[in-house]
Amino acid sequence: MPFFDEAVTLATPGRAPYSNEVVQRWTAQVAPADGFDFVTLEYNHGPPAVLKNALDWVYPEWNRKAVGFVSYGSAMGPRGVQQLRASAIELQLAPIRTSVHIAVATLMAHYRGGDVAGGLLKRAPTCELLWWTTALRSAVRKTAGA
């Protein structure tokens, strides 16, 4: 994706129509979704710049949707997730409390053919993300109908 460089217009809610074709395709993927699970590595104590850029391009399409986080890295990624949580709140996403942090040793075990899925699935906050996604979708529909 290109670096975010479009002006925000204050006259209309959200932003003016996106002029870049790549961004148009990206927002077409984001808009219909009810919730998200961001999977990211931690890079220099934060999320990768390309992920933050992709988040920044979209605004109204993120609003009032739940988001969960899965991270990995040498320190399992919590610092990157913490920064993403703050960004998510500003995008009017609703971050769930629980996240999954994967150690590099676990990734290496998986790479070498080890079965690590069971341990990871036990930590996955699937029920929490589904609950918030359902609750927010219902609330948005009620508000739109009012």
C-alpha cells in the first residue's frame, strides 16, 4: 500500500472517497467485516510500519467493530499489541482484553514439525472476540434502524 498521504476533509464524515486503487480494494475488504483478529510481529518494540499504515488508510470502515490480537517475536509481541490497542481505539475499534502472544521457541517448534496448535488454541480468546463482534453488530444495526 502507498504511504498514507490523502487529506482528511472535515466537511464530510470519515474521508473523501479514496483515490488509490489499492486502498479502494483494501477498504472493500475491511468494510463488510464485523470483527478482526490482527496477527503481527513485534518490531523495535512496536507493530510494523506497514501494518500501522494499512490501519491509518481506513477510518469509517473500522468503526464500531471488535478486534483481537495475536503477536509473536523474541519477547512474544506485547509491546507491539499495546501500541495497536491505542491506535485501534482512535479508529473506533473495540479491542478485546485478552490477546495471544507466541514465543519464538513455539514458532521454531512448529517450523520443525512439532504440534503446537493445541497449546495455542487454548490461549485463543475466540469466545470473547465472537461475543463482542455479535454485540457490536447488533448495536450498530439497532442504531442504524433508529
